[in-house]
Amino acid sequence: MALETLSPDWEFDRLDDGSQKIHAEVQLKNYGKFLEEYASQLKRIEDALDDSVGDVWDFSLDPIALKLLPYEQSSLLELIKTENKVLNKVITVYAALCCEIKKLKYEAETKFYNGLLFYGEGATDSSMVEGDCQIQMGRFVSFLQELSCFVTRCYEVVVNVVHQLAVLYTSNKNAPKIIETSGVHFQTMYEHLGELLTVLITLDEIIDNHATLKDHWTMYKRLLKSVHHNPSKFGIQEDKLKPFEKLLLKLECQLLDGMIFQACIEQQFDSMNGGVSVSKNSTFAEEFAHTIRTIFANVEAKLGEPSEIDQRDKYVGICGLFVLHFQIFRTIDKKFYKSLLDICKKVPAVTLTANIIWFADDFLIQKIPAAAKLLDKKSIHTVKMQRENFLQQKAQSLPKDMQSYYVFVSSWMTKMESILSKEQRMDKFAEDLSNRCNVFIQGFLYAYSLSTIIKTTMNLYMSMQKPMTKTSVKALCRLVELLKAIEHMFYRRSMVVADSVTHITQHLQYQALHSISVAKKRVISDKKYSEQRLDVLSALVLAENTLNGPSTKQRRLIVSLALSVGTQMKTFKDEELLPLQLVLKKLDLISELVERVRAQCDCCFLYWHRAVFPIYLDDVYENAVDSARLHYMFSALRDCVPAMMHARHLESYEVLLECYDKEIVEVLNEHLLDKLCKEIEKDLRLSVHTHLKLDDRNPFRVGMKDLAHFFFLNPIRFFNRFIDIKAYVTHYLDKTFYNLTTVALHDWATYSEMRNLATQRYGLSMTEAHLPSQTLEQGLDVLEIMRNIHVFVSRYLYNLNNQIFIERTSNNKHLNTINIRHIANSIRTHGTGIMNTTVNFTYQFLRKKFYIFSQFMYDEHIKSRLIKDIRFFREVKDQNDHKYPFERADKFNRGIRKLGMTPDGQSYLDQFRQLISQIGNAMGYVRMIRSGGLHCCSSAISKFSGLFLIWKILLILKS
């Protein structure tokens, strides 16, 4: 309280001494200095990042994204405000119903379609354990329960929409009119109702085409019967089992019998107890029929045309509305029925979602059998034949269509780059915005056309079980690439697109507001008062007020409903109305541009056609020049991931994602990466071994594939990994070269040359193996030699001067050697204790050999010849300068040969020489043991002190 009383009077005496100004200037200087430093720091960061910073974003990384779709924060009650309370109420109710339908449609497309479609996926037949089907269905029952609630909600909304329209268009003259409806046609309401009926038709088609779901459901019911007979065994209370069985029966009747749409249109639309009358409301029946015909006329004109946007989806809705009209009013327009069927000649099938294809003729004949009886069988058969003819013609024209669209899309992308890179001139701002708008819409139209061709063709092939040619597969895959190229184009330039879209929507709103303003002035200038004119004026004011704001879905919906009322009584001239409708259509498209482009370029359907992927990869491998298109295909394959996250039949959707990831990567490895690795290795080998006699490698005669294009690709993102083709091939070559070099070290130079060639020709950064160019191993172990001394002395030769053993012969390209270092390594390994054992063992071996030696020397035939030759030598040694004559030696050899020869052509003297060699090898081995040991046992070596003299004599004899 004291502060309150003092504060008004208690103030400082305000004396300006200039201090505040000085402080302000100092702070301003500091702030300016901070901004300069910060700007220079940002510039340094931008220079360091170089090309990675700009208005072109990397689609594969997607670190940040722009959401251009404006969200409405005001409620419908706040938006719909005019002085006309009745009109407010009508527009509010209809807008709320349309918003509800859009929400239901979104929920169906994201959650329920995908949950049903992916049921049973992620588990191969070979890995399915008995009982796994029932477990999957057990997890899925809760999803079916949610779907049942969703379908029930759809039924309620359909009844509500019909009631709201029937009340407005009443034929009861006694009932008060809410508003004058003589010239009012709420076409938007019927279009939304058609969308909801399309959702129910789609659910029916998905379940009808899902054999796995039905099989598992049957098996699950059988399991329940088993449980019912013995509930205690399964730990279930019997009183809970019966309600559960009733729930399953309800789910089966409502969802799995293919009667979702039929049950909707067979509802009781006439309210009991004197409520809303629908079936006997002739005014509503006429309005219903008139609006369907009007929508059909607009759709028919655009179907199959380059400017087609969403007419096929509306055509499904029209067929649903036509069947609903027949079910309620039991009247049929035969001419209109025939017109609906005639569309099948132009549009043989419509893809509802993913791989689910819908045939209008089958639907209409099944749902309105009374009308089908009026048609002759020939015309029905003609429609089916038309479908087969369409598929044949499409298969033939696909390559030509692909070439045409390749030119169209390339041209459009050039225009996009050209227009978006130019700076907008203020003097031609409106013209520039109009050009940008047209280019954006053209891109979306190309995306829609491509998506329609791909989905219709692929799904028709699958539905009609016709084989697809490789040419068709390649053409369709090219179209998929073009589709993703359009999406990537919008994404890469998303910053400029975001800026342009905002200005374009404002410009289109301005044009619409101008048209409405002219019409409003015309209504105000007419002084004749009537309630109908008041409704028109209120509707125009509502449209005008709503357009003055962001272009949200709710606002555009309100404008559309308001103009349904505001265009009656010729408020707009014909030359004014058509441009206004065109502007509003453009506004719808531009406001949702990014979302619509993403929806059209969504290639989730490829999951069901992934059998084409191996053929596509083979084509990419053969045409390596276009290898960059791999990014587009993997982008298309990634589109399945968000849809898979709604799978409910597995423990976690992660299981499904892992299966899909594994399958795609295995196919990629088999059909591209492994083939590429082997081809590169083969090319390097042949290039290095050009000196050998090889097949003809002249590229002018045998052709040439420049596989280097694969190594210039950026890594491809797929799930949580990056597929780097260059790194994959490099790793393969490094691994192969290393492993093969370890096996044959003498080939190190060859692999080094191949490594260098890979770097020069393909730009691969190879890793040096760092392997030795020769063997550095320990050699034969002393213990191994000791155990096999008889083999060792026969296979190795001893070099006395260098003290080294060399292998006599070998089956491979190298000879093993044993020297003192190897012996020393063995002694270090086993210890010096092995030396005594080795020497003793060798001594035992030598005893046997010396015994054979002595036996040979004491043989009578040998001994007599030797004594004779010694006597001769003593007699003639002075005459021959102490040299033994060659002729006498030759005669001695021939004499020994006469004693006998072994089967391999050796004489006794040859065998004697081998014996001396083996004795010499064994004694040389002992000598190396003594040299290699750090501490030798003198007692063991002393046994051989006298043997070395004998050894030298033997060597002389051997020579």
C-alpha cells in the first residue's frame, strides 16, 4: 500500500547530463561489431561447406523439409459468419460433414488400407511354423475391431449427408423451405459423398482380393472351436469365449463377406416416426440424379486427356452414387447407365490403391443386376474384350510412350530450372507468377499421367495374370524413374517453390475476389428484394470474407459451398463463371501442390510388383551409362516404408521392414554388385595378362561396357544404410587380391599391377596389402625332420659351403630351403633339450646306413674289382701323373652294370652314390644342429668326431 501511495509522487529529478546517449552509442557500436563478426563467421562456414550449401537439397538425406500446406486455426463457426443466420447454418452443417468425410478418407488411406494390404507379408512360406497363421490373426483381430468401428462411423456419416440434403430439397409442400433451392446445386457435397463411398468400395476390393486374410481367418475360427471344446487347457474362461465368438461373427458378417459397401447403401434412410423422408422425396431424387449427371459430364470430358487431374477417382465415386441413388429411389436412367459403362472403353480399369484394381462394368452389373438384364451379353463381352485389347496396345506402345514422356519431362525440368533461377521483375510480376503457376501445374499433370499409366498397366497384368515382356518391364521402370524425377525436381527447388506458391495463391485469390466483387456489385445494384437474392448476396459476402485469408482446405471448401448458392439467378455471366471456376481449381491445386505431387509420385505399389526389380537391375548393368537412375528407383522402393508401419499382424512392423530390406539388398547384390565385382576383376586380370593368348577383346568387334560410371554415383540411401557401389567393389577387390596373394606370394607383382590399374581405370582407392614378396616362415621343424629323417635325406640336397639344405624337386613354383636360422628357430621354440635326442636319433639312422655301406664294400664282386683297380693304379700312377684314367673308370662302370639294374634303370654304383648322399645329408644335418644350438652337448657330438673324416672320404668317393 505504501508503494502505491508513494510511487506517483516519488521520482528522480530528470537532469540530462548526456550519459545515457554515450552508453547508447557504445552499445550500438558493440552490436554493430558483433554483427560484422557473426556475418564473417557465417561466410567462412559457407565457404568451407562450398557446394553443399545452396537452394538445392539432397533428397536422400532430407535433414530439413518445408511444409507448405497452411493449417486453419479458426473453427468453422468463426469462419462462417454473415447476417443470414439460416444460410450460415446450412453452410456450417455441410462444411462440417465434408471435413468429417475428408478425415475419414485420410484415416482409411493411411491406416486401414495399408493394414489390410500388408497382412501376411514379412513371413515366407518356408519359415512359417504351424500355428503362426493363427497367431498373426490373433494380433490382427483388434485391428479388425477398429475397422468395424470406422465402417460404422462411415455408415452414420452417409446417412447424415443424405438426410441433410433431403431436408434441404424437400418435395413436401407443407414443410417450410429452409432456403430457396431452385437453382442451387451443392455439387461439392455429392463429390465428398462419392469419396466416402469410394473408401467403402476400396475396403471391399482389398478384402475380396486378399486370399491370405481369408485363409488365416478360417484357420483362426477352427482354432476357436478347439478352444471351445477344452477351454481350461488354454487357460480361458468359458463365459468370455461366447462373447468373443459373437464379436468374430459380427466382424465376419460386416467386413469379410464383401458387403461393406452393400450394407451402407441398404441402410434405412427414411427416418421412423415421421422424421426425414428420403425414398419418396421426388425433388431430392431429381436433384440427386441431376448432380450426378453434371459431375459425370465434367469427368467424362477430362478422362484420358492430358489435363486430367483426379477424374478417375471421381468416376468411382459417381458409380457409387449411382448405385446409392438406385437403392434409395428404385429408379434407373438406362441412358445414363449405358454412358457409365461406355467409359470402360476409355478407362478399362481404375487403381483404387496400391495393387487393387477396380472394374466399373463388373461393379455396376453386380450392384444393379436389374439394369444389367437390359444389356445384351454381346455388349458386356465387348467391354471385357476391350480390356484385353487395351493391354495389348499398351504393351506395344509403352516404349514409344516412354520416349515421349522422357522428352516432355526433360523439357519441363529445363523450364523449371529456367523460370525458378530468374529473378522476378516487379514490372512483370503478375505475368511471371502466372508462368510459374502453369509450369507447376504442368509438372503435376505429367506426374498424374505417368502414375496412371504405370499403375494401370502393372495392375492389369497382375489382375489378368498375363506375362509381362522384358521390354514392357524396362519401359515401365523408366516411367517410374521419370515419376520420381518430377518429385525430386520439386524437392530440389522447394525453397523457390515455397516462395512462389505463397505469391501465386495470393494472386489467384485476388483474381477470384475481383470476379466475386463484380458479381456482388451487380446483385447490390438490383433493387428488387427477395429472400433468394438475399441468400445470393450473403453467399457472395461469405465467399469474399473467407478468401481474405490463407488458402486452407476449410476456407476453400466454404468458398465452394458458398458459390453453390451464390451462382444462382445468373449472378455471374457465362464468360465470368468459367474463368472463376478455373481460378478456384488452380487455387486448389497450387495450395496443395507439394502434397498432391507427393501422392501422385508415391510408388508404394511397387512392393507388389518387386518381381520386376531383378530385370531392372540387369538392364542398368547392361546400360551402365545411365547408372545414375538407380537413385530414382531406390527412392521409389523407399516409398513402401511409411505404409509398412501400419502392419499389425506381426510383433512389430520392424520385422516386415527387415524382411523387405533384406530381400531388396540380396537382389541388388545378386543382379548388380556381385556381377559388377566379378566383371571388374575379370577385366583387370585380362588387361594385366595381355601377353597370354586370350579371346578377342577389341571393343569395336566385341563391344564395350564402361562400368566406371557406377563409381561416380553418390551413395544410395536405403533404410538406415548407404549403398556405396564404389566402396563395395573396392572392398571386394582388396579382399580378393589379399587372399590370393597370401596363397601365392610369388604373384604379388601381378596383383600390385592390377591394383594400380583399378585406380587408373576406375578411380578405385585400393588398399596396399603390405604382404612380403617371399616366404618368411620358420621352415621345417627339427622334430618333424627327426621323425621323418629317412624322407628328409632322400628329398633334400646339402650345400656344404653355404650350409643350406635345398629341396631336390617340387610340384609347385618354389623350392623349400632349410638353413641354420630355421634350425635355430626350432631350438628356440622347443628348447635345447631336443638337440641330444635329434643327434642320437640321427646316429641310429646312420648306423643302418653304414651297415649297408660296409655290406656293399665287402661284396665279392665289388671288392675284387676294387682291389684289381687299386693294384693297377699303383702300377701306373707315376706314368699318369697320379691320375686315374677315364677309360679304366668307364670300364669299371660298365662292369658294375653287368651285375644287374633296378627297374628304374639304376646300377649298384648309382645306388651306392645315393647312399653316400644320404649319409652326407644326415651328417650335414647334425653339423647344422651343432651350429644352430647355443649350447651343444659335447658327449653327443663327440660320437661324430671321427665320422667327419669318413664323411670327407665318402664325398671324394662320390665325386
